Amino acid sequence: MVWIPGGTFQMGSNDHYPEERPVHRVTVDGFWMDRTPVTVAQFQPFVAATSHVTFAEIPPNPDDYPGAKKELLHPGSLVFVKPPNPVDLGDFHNWWRFVLGADWRHPRGPNSTIKGRENHPVTHVTFGDAEAFASWAGKSLPTEAEWEFAARGGLDGQRFAWGQEFRPAGKIMANTWDGDFPYRNTKDDGFERTSPVASFPANGYGLYDMGGNVWNWVSDLYRADAHALMAQEPSCHNPQGPKTSWNPGHPNQGVERVTKGGSFLCHVSYCESYRPAARRGTPPDTGMSHIGFRCAKSATP
């Protein structure tokens, strides 16, 4: 883990998506954070020691999915499937498929394997899976404020974890989508999907993959107006997130948790979310092929 010294910073962004507004001052105390996202190799001993079964490996309860086709009521997870041609970017079903048998051991489906991917971020983990690992490791999931402060690496107010320019002097700084999303990836960064952790430069605090590669679960409930609510507080010190979840874009999905950092699928034409301020609401029981996590630890017991 890396020691994050804490301090006061400008959280959010006024220049991008509405849920990131307004910029407001937040103070966090010092804490420890994992240097990289949790890898497959790190997740394996947790499963071996606890016999943990991830959500993607559990058959769905038919009562929770009324009207669902019986052939789909089997363990599985959402996998990115690249379409052959340009598609409507307003419908994510054009590139996401629920694949039976997809899970952390089989990231692209039952015929895939984690062999050779031991140093890649573990994926297809839900919020509960991430919390269970963190508890076993004697850690916790970071708050959104902690995650964003750490991602900035001491560069307060900058657009990216490494500065203001996406590719400074042409240097590739993160695993994101290259080309035309979602049907053509030129792989300028060397990867079409996840990359081994620490494949790109660390930020100012020595943290890797704080932009791109995989989204990270954090502990906060998601509200689209969370920043507006925090900005009303006379002082904001170690915020723990809102008490309730609210996302007008997904009114029927119930409670959501915040994910941060963007992934290998992010592209400026669709979601420029490989920025510290970027945030997304994700149902806690949703594991996908581009969601992972990293842990934090308080400076005090």
C-alpha cells in the first residue's frame, strides 16, 4: 500500500458531466491505499481461504427476476462484446452481453481462463465481493473523496491524474479505448481489454491505474446531486457519502454505489471518465468485465 498524506482539495469538475458539479473544497485525513487495483493473483488466496463464491457464480433467484427466460437464470455476468460496425451509442445493449458462465475465473465466458492474466485486475466482482475481500484483508473500500484525492496525486484541479493533457508530448498514460468506440480499437496503448496493473506511469503518489483499465468500487452510495449537497456544507471533512441513493438516469434500478476511474472502454466520444472527477452510479449486484476495485486503510485502528 501507499501512504496518502491527506489534505484539502477541489473535488469534482465544472467542465464535464452534470453529476461532477459543482467543484467544492473537501478535506481528507491521511490513509493508506493499494498501489494497484486488486489483481487476479491477489483475489485467488482470498477465495481459497474463505470459500467465497462471487455473485456471478450464484444462480439467480427467479423471484428477483420475474418474467426472465429460464435459460438465462443461470450464473453469469456482463461481458463486453465488440460489434462489427458502428452502432447507436445511446443503447449499451449494442456492446454488452449477459454471458452464462462468465465470472472472475472466466472473464469472457466459460471457455476463457485467467491463465496468463494473474497480474490483471480481477473483474466480474460486485460491490459485495469487493467488500468481502477488503474485510478479509483487514482493509476497507475507500470513500469517493479518498479515492479522488488519491487519484489526483497532488495535482489539484488538473483534468487527469497526470496533468492537464491527455497524452503529454504524445505519451500514452492509461489504458483507454483507441479508435472508434465500440467497434474499432486500434490498440495504440497496446491493449484491447484489461492490461496488467502498473503497465502505465504512476501518479504523484505512486498509484497506478487511477485512470482507465477498470472502474473501481468505492464505499459511497451514489446520488447524482451528491456534490451539490456537499457544497452546501460549511466544511466538508472526511465525507462518507449520502445517506440515500438517487440517479434520475436509472430510476428503476434502486440503490447504486459509486464507481470511479473509468476503464479500457472509455473514449471521449462516449464517456470521458478516465479523470479523477468522473463518477458513475452502478447497481451493487452488477459485476462486469471492466469493473474491479482497490482497498484503503485508515491511519488509525
